[in-house]
Amino acid sequence: MNVVLIGGMDRLERHYVEEAEDCGVRLKVFTKSQTGLSSKIGSAEAMILFTNKVSHRVRNEALSMAKARNIPVHMCHSCGVCSLRTCLLNCLKPQ
């Protein structure tokens, strides 16, 4: 499963990727605002948005892109590794 993470902390990026690999998920992390975000996302099957550490502009851009591509979005206010694990295990994995 390919998942995109938008937001979070730069110093935890490596830990986000490791946690996703432990859950069997390939994760692309975008912790900062980047130009051409929609082209860099690629073929994501789901999106996690850490709303605590992302600007309103980036949030709106990500949500509109996800809506246009029919990508399910899970928003979480906190941005810790445990929050990512909870999102991956409870919300994004097929039942």
C-alpha cells in the first residue's frame, strides 16, 4: 500500500518511514510546503494529514488534490510516531 504523509516534524521523518515499513506500507513524507506537491505524490492509495504541523494553504491544496483523485484522507491533529501507527493500523489497513 502506498501512503502519503503531509505534515509532521522534520526530525521524525526517518521514524515515520520506519514505522510505516513495520506496518507493510510504503510512505512518502512531505513535512514542508513544496511546489508541485500534486505531481510529487504519485499513485497514493491513501493520505494522512497531520493538521498540527501544516499550513492552511498546504492543507487545502492536499485536500483538493485528494478529492480530485479520489484518495481517502485521514486527518490527525497530533504528529507523533504513535499517531501515525494508529492511523496506519486502524484507519488505512483493509479489514
